[in-house]
Amino acid sequence: MSSYAELLYQYGYTKDDGLKYLQCSVTGLRPNPQGLSLAIDLSAGRLVESYSTVHASSPILYWDLDNLQQRVAKKHAETFWIEAEEVPDGFKLKRVIHTAAPRLSSLAMFLSDGTIFVDHTIRQKASGGTRDHGMLFRIKARDLRQLFTVEGNYLL
């Protein structure tokens, strides 16, 4: 894949407005409705996103596992996760979870079993070109304790 826009045009879907979208989650559990899934290639040390049909599967994106581990270690050495709920005048803060020390040796397993997943957030603009927020690596709040050491959990 030479660009994120190419990913959109090859694997995205068209909505009623006639524009292409690729706004979906991709996990290691099974292909999503767009045919995209994640797998770990331990021999190459990388995460692979593939496109699958009934007859074949082909790799389309690669991430180096060492680089992913380094990014998680740097970005989330210590993190405060905020839980909020939407209320009529904005948001009400409910909880703060303080985490540290990510379990980097488990990262590949969590990518394989769906604990960590990738969200694509790209769409075609009516004026031409694309709009995106990048590829987002995500984890659900209920799974934070698997990847991180919880230093504190504060109800507000």
C-alpha cells in the first residue's frame, strides 16, 4: 500500500452520499465486513493487516513489532485515562485510571486475540481528496489492566 488514500479506494465502502468510507475496526479474531484482519508474523517480527476473500488472503499493511513496543513504552510509560459521560451541558467526569509500566512482552498476543485492535478513520471528501485521523491502535477500558499496571483508580 503506497498511501492511506489507496487503502480507502481499494478496501473502503460507498455510502448513500456516493462517497467512499473506511471507518472500521480491524482485529486479530476474524475478518471484518470489509475483509480486513490482523495477524502476527513472529518470524518477521511484524503485525500484518490482510485482506481476505473466500478463496485467498493477501497482506496489505505491515508494522514492525519492535517499533510498536517502543511507541507504547514511550507514549504510555505513565497515563491517566479519563472516563466521562455526555450530559446536556457537555461532559461529566466519572473516573480516572492511572496506569504505568505496559506489559510489552504481551503486545503481540493482545494484537492477535483482539484485546488491541486498529481503527481506520478515513473518508473521501465531496470536494475531492480524503480526510482521516490516521490509524488508531485502541484497547477497550475493560482491558487496560491486562496491558498496564494500574497505579490508581479514582472515582469522581
